[in-house]
Amino acid sequence: MHNANLALRFLLELAALAGFSIFVWGLTEGVWRFLAVGAAVVLLGVIWATFAVPDDPSRSGSAPVPVPGIARLVLEWGVLFGGAWAFYAVGYTWPGFWLAALTVVHYLLWPSRIAWLLQN
């Protein structure tokens, strides 16, 4: 179950990046579209990888910028549900719905991680 849920989280992360990319694409024109989408993906990736709880068993354990577990949980929800909102905002309601629904399923299947985050 643990590996399957990690795989699901990875797919959710990719889907969230896709949602933000489509959203940013719609906000810009011309060559700026490519630059804005690239910048959005890099920025989200850096934030995701940088702010972590030390010794998080679902990650590498390293935390370039250590944060409390609640901050990490809010960050994860912001990115994953934000990606769902981004899909919805540009008219892709079903992808947005499924990203949000699968994010809820992901966290429901992993209550021990939520408890760990809230304790650290």
C-alpha cells in the first residue's frame, strides 16, 4: 500500500503541475507562454523539493529548508488542490474534479502520514 500511495502522490504531483501549466499558458501570449510555463513548473518544483520536514519517511529524509509538519501539509494541499483549481479555472472541470478527488483519496489512505506531519 505504501508504494502504491507514493506512486499515486507522484502522479498527483505531475497532474498538479499540468494544471498550473495550462492555467499559466492561458494567461500569457506568444513566446512568453513558454517562458511563463517553464518558470511556473520550476518554481513549484523548487518549492516542493525545498520545504520539507526533517526525516520525513515519505521523502528522502533531507530537508534543505526544514519546516513544521503542518506547514508541509498546507504546502502539499496548496499545490495539489491548487492544481485541481487551475484545471477548473480554465474550463477543464473533469480533470480538476478527478485531481481533487484522488488527492482526497490519497490522504484518506495515508492517515499515519498526516498524524506524523501533525506531530512533527
